Amino acid sequence: MVRDQIVLTKRFDQINPTSVSDYVRLDGYQGLKQALIMDNEAIFTELDEALLRGRGGAAYPLGRKWRHMYGSKGNTKYIVCNADEGEPGTFKDKALIEKDPFAIIEGMTIAGYLFGAKQGYIYIRGEYRRLQDLFNEALDNARKANYLGENILGAGFDYDIKVISGAGAYVCGENSALLNSIEGKTGRPRVKPPHLADVGLYLKPTLVNNVESFAGVPVILRKGGHYFRELGTEDGGGTKLICLSGHIKNRGLYEVNLGTPLSEILYSEEYGGGSSTGRPLKFIHFGGQSGPIGSVARLADCEYSYDGLWAENLAIGSGAIVVLDDSVNLIDYLVSVAQFFAHESCGKCTPCRIGSLRIVEMLETFKAQAAAPGDVERFEHLLTHVTQLSACGLGQSIATAMVSAMKDFPEEFQGVVDQAIPERQEAAW
């Protein structure tokens, strides 16, 4: 691993974010220019070598996803950037849109060239209204400089990008719900298969990637797949934008090499700086509300990488790292997580629509210390059914925080049963 190489944030605060000339001055559009002189297979080879895993949360290898899309039949194809960023604790995409929008535009344009797409869309959440205006200004300037529009850079290909505004629906972070929203339909997930690479936007093959994923593509083509891979680990190349929040001294956005020790991220002055309250750190919620929870004590020797966290039954997800100290009651925290999902459920499928409410009710029973023997087991059973029967990633991830928390802090769940009021104890028996 090559440490301390900043690639995604190196232009932050160094340029006027809507100036094409400023962007070009700091290696901008070198990736696109390189793509124009490479054959398609060479581009795929670099992407495969880089092993850029999707930065939206699923961690699927980008090169493999793009190859699947390339094999899709049809003359009309679409490129879509998911900038909905509804995951609590995540603000990395906002920073990229605000401080380096051309990196996203360049990555999407490379995809447009590779797949012969004429039109791209970036779906930006409605709460980022000011950033939508900024991004539109960057698009206009790219057109004027011939980096978008007709006959881009004289290479004979036409491609443009349009901004679509979301309306604050968390479920539209799910790719198929996002495409429905772009089409003007209700933002609810589609049944899969077929996959979006085969039947996506307007029933045409569609590539959907995250903001950070697209921003990484120009780096790979400019510097090479091997260089990008060396920034991370064998199981995932590159750097990762992380969002530190909660009871951590230095809250904010950081770019770290994959493979960096988690203890360094939490406690070094370069990153987190340790507890902001002076109390011991208790647990970390990774990747937003849909991610797992891990005990800080258990993760002392863990590295922040895909394999490193997977080995601990955790995940990088979107890059959010929400840190809480020992003053936080875990059950109270999980009630707020469950309430979030119950509020954001689109209602399409019964397991999520009803199951999310039942999860809230059971957690509130635990919180009120009104549980009875067997309630923990019934809760686990409920979580399993909601996960396995829900139609999309929203319902399938409701239980992630709960299940992981129960593994690391079983005493907190058993404790609410041991302290249950006598009437509930007697009723259960």
C-alpha cells in the first residue's frame, strides 16, 4: 500500500470549482484524453487492475459491472450518476459536487464514450439545491469548452449530462427506484431481474454508479490501474472518502488509503483525534443507518479495508463512520435507527412496510424495560423475516445495525429482559 497519496481531494479549495481552465491546470480531463487514444479492451484492463469497488455501498467491482454493461444489447444506452446521498452520516458526495464537479463529469463522460451513450443523468438530492445550480454551471462551462455536447474534443462522439433533482426520498438511493424517479414515476424499487444493465432507464441498458466511483475513473486512466490498486489493498484499490461524525474530536471529511488501521482513523490527530467528550468510545456505526455496528474495543487491531471489515462481519458501505461514546444507550440509539427506516419505507412490500413498524415497537418495549423472556428471540426471528422477504435493499438492510449490535453487545439486550416488570415476566411464563 502506498500511503498518503491524495487523489480525490487534491483539487479541493485549490480551484474555482466551475472553471474548466482551473480543472485542466491540475490534471483535469487527462483521463478522458487518454481514453480517446485507447481501445476499449485496454480501458477495461485498467479498470480491472485498479479494482475500484463501487463507493455507493455495495462494493461491487466497477470493472466487472462495466463489462456487464458493455455486453448489453441495444444502440441506446444511458449513464446515470447516483448523487442522492440520503444515508445519514454521509456527506462525501456533497463535497465532491461542491469542490470538484468536473471530476464527476469527466468520469461520466469517459463512460459515455466507452458505451456509446448519448445522454447521461446525475440525480442530486433535493436538499442539495444550491449544489444543483453549481453543477449546472459546471456543465454549461464544459459544453462551452467542448468537453460536453457535439463532437467532443473532435473525437466524433456526442454526449451530454442533465441534472435531475430528487425529492428527499431515501429509497431513491436504490438504483432502480432512482431510475423510476427520473422517468417521473413513483420512486419505488423494481423487481430484479432483469438487471439495469440490460433493462434500465426507459427500458434501455443503463449504467448506474456513485459520485465517488465516477470521480475515481479519471484517476485510473490518467495514472494507471496498477497505481490506483497500490493506493489500497489487494481486495480493493484506491483511497476512500470517509465521513467522521459523532463523539469524535475532529469531525469532517477525510481521504484515507484503504488498509489504514482503524485505530489511526479514530485516535490520530491527523484524523479523528479521539473522543470529543473525554469518555471512552463505545461503538461505531459504519456506512450510515443501513450499515453494521461494531464495538470499538473489539476493533482495536482492525484495518479499514473491505476484507479487514468483512472479516469482522462489518462493512465500509458509503464511508460514514459515526462514533459514539459510553454515555449512549445502545437500545435508545437503535430505536432512532428503526424509526428512520419506518419513516422512509416506500410501502411497496408488506415485510418492510409492516415489519419496520413492528421492529420499532419491539425496540421501544426493550427501551421501556417492558420485555419478557423470549422477546429477544422473537425479535431476532422478526429481523430475519424482514431481511429475507423485503423487496429491495432498504428493507433488506433494516436489521443490519440490530443484528450486529446484538452480537457485540448481547448483555444490553438480555439486560432489558432481566429487568422486565414482574407482570410481563409472569405473563410470559
